[in-house]
Amino acid sequence: MMRIDLSGLREKIAKLAYDKMIESEVNKLERETAFLKTTANNKEKEYNEKVANIIMGTGNVPAIVGQMREPNDALNYDFVSFKEIVKKEPIEYINPKKIDYVIHNPNKEECKLKEDMPLSFMAIKEGEVEKGKNWYLQKDPKLPDGIAELMARYNWGDLKHMPNKRQYKVKQKKLQKKGQDIIGGLEVRTGEFILKFD
């Protein structure tokens, strides 16, 4: 007589049934995911076609009927209605030549410039006093020409290399002997004047 060992058969059958059930659930989930993805793609395509038909090239935008604002930018949404179309304002572009970027100065303790300066200021090379004068006059049109020239000479000209009073006085004496002044362009006038403060 032949004996068959049936111990553990019940557990094996239960495990096979469980594996089959898990496999069928995974297949069902994959089919549902594929269906949802296809549906989402179709809806997005319909939406894009609708937007293209209504808006593209017309300068119109759908009216915003609601907004959701959160600290996280990824959660900010505008809710729009295609029933109400509004005319979009034209975009005004700024001429790049009018933009003057500020250059950050990380080493303010050791540098002569104690603050961040614009790119137009940094572009002026040493010795270009006239460009520096024009820069100051453009920045502040009410600035007198003599003061603008003096400031330009201090940053890009001969006054730049006179850090102390002694050097300044020596140069001033040399120029006085020739009948000149270190601060050219400034003169003292006496008499009666009318000042207008507009």
C-alpha cells in the first residue's frame, strides 16, 4: 500500500489561492490606472483644443472666477471660466538698455566703495572723467556740473590718488603757483542773486 503525505496541503492551497487573488487585484489596478491615464490625457487634449480655439492669437484670456493662494507656490491656482472672455492687456517690454543691474560688493571693508553700485558705474574705466561726469548728471540731473566733475575726478581721475590732506595741499600749492586751482570748474561769484526753489 502506498501512502501519500498530505501534511501542509491545506496551507499550500491557501497560499496559491491568495497569490492568485493578489495577482488578479494587481492586474485590475493596472487596468484602472491605464484607463484613468487615458481619460486624463483625453480631457487635457480637449481642454487644450478648446483653449486654442478660444484664445490663441486673439489676445483674449478666460476670466478668473476664483483663486487659491497658499504659501507653497505649487498649491496656488486660478480658476477660470470660458464663458466670460476678457481682453488681455498687451505686455509692455522694458528696453534692456534701460536696465541697470546693481553689483553686490561682498568686501565692503577693504574696498573704497562702501555700498553696492550699479553696472553702469562699474563699466566706467579709470581716466574716463567725462563719462563719470555724465553718469552723475544722468543719475541726478539737478547736480551742478562742477560738483559732478569733482565727483567723477574723485572716482576715476586725478583726485582718486590723493587719499590724505598733505598730498592734496602739495598739489594745490603747485597749481596755485601756475595760477590754477585743483578744483577746476568751480568759481566764487559775489553780488546779488535770485534763487528759485521749484
